Amino acid sequence: MGSVLRRIFGAAHDVTVAEHGKMALALLDGGADFDVVLCDVVMPDLSGPQLYETVRQRHPRLLDRFIFITGGALHEKSSLFLASIANPVLQKPFELGPLRELVRRLLNRGS
């Protein structure tokens, strides 16, 4: 998924791909600042909800920059988490148009 997103957005944006949740958290803890964070709900070692909750504690200014992506079949805990937040959620497979629009809206909000 990361390489696909890099191809989609890489021509117009700087794209950093973290292969798993702990890598993403290490980037953020290291001072990386992102305008948009596309986050899969299910990841090895640290789930999307776990990453979000850790970011809530350590880097709360980034919370509204998250867009979650999910394959659909979720555990009840993940479903409850997604229902409890205001962040956008895209279901796989997703169309590129809605993804591009979500990213555009988040980027324009900061201008």
C-alpha cells in the first residue's frame, strides 16, 4: 500500500512511508512533521488505533491530520475506536478520487 500511495502522491508531495506502526511513531518522536498521515487500522506491531492514542499523548497537534484506511473486517475494539473519532475513514478498496479529495481538504485547511 505504501508504494502505491507514494506513486499516487509522490509527484506533487513529499511522501514518507513507514512500513509499520512503530516505524511511524519513531519518525514522529524524531521530530518529523507531516501535513497528512494516512494510517492503516491494521498494522503489525502497533495498530492504527494504538498509534493514534500514542500520538494523542505525545504529539496531539497531529491528531486531526490522520486519515484511516481499513480493509473492512474489524474487531469490535477497532470499530468502536473509529466511531469515537472525527477523522475520515476510507474502506479498501477505495477510489483515488475520494482519497485525493480528503488529502486536498486537509492540506487546504492549513493554508
